[in-house]
Amino acid sequence: MTETADEVQEVETRLKELTGYVSQCSSRVTKGEVPDLNGLDRNVAEACASAEALGSEKARAIAPQMEKLIAELDKLAIAIKEQQDNLTEE
């Protein structure tokens, strides 16, 4: 693999791991649990910065994984909102 391919693979792997973690957090919230979200914003920001550092042409290769991360973050936000709504209704 070339250095460029290694860079892209490294960022994509990081995004996949982060996506998996966010998905687990959503599942925990849905079950009524409270996941550890400490540092999530920092990790997402760092992953985005790494993707941006690749440049637009190389970043196209990881666009599908970025979309998955965004979708999981949206699901987590919805799950947290629903949990909060349920708690305030009680």
C-alpha cells in the first residue's frame, strides 16, 4: 500500500471505530442506560480534522464512512432527546 492509501485507510478505520462506538451508545440510551459520552465531541472533531487533512480528492474515498458516522450521530441525538422527553413526562 502507498503512503496515501495508508493515510486514507487509517482515517477510515478510525471513522469505523467511532461509528461503532456511537452506535453502541445509541443502543444503550434506547435501553434506558447512560453511556459514557465524555470525549465524544473531541474524538469526532479529531476524526473530521483527519479527514479534512487528507484533501478533498482523497477524502472522497471515506465519504461513505463519514455518512455512516453522521447517521449514527443523528440516531444518538434522537435517542437522547427521546430519553429526556420520557424522563420529563414522568
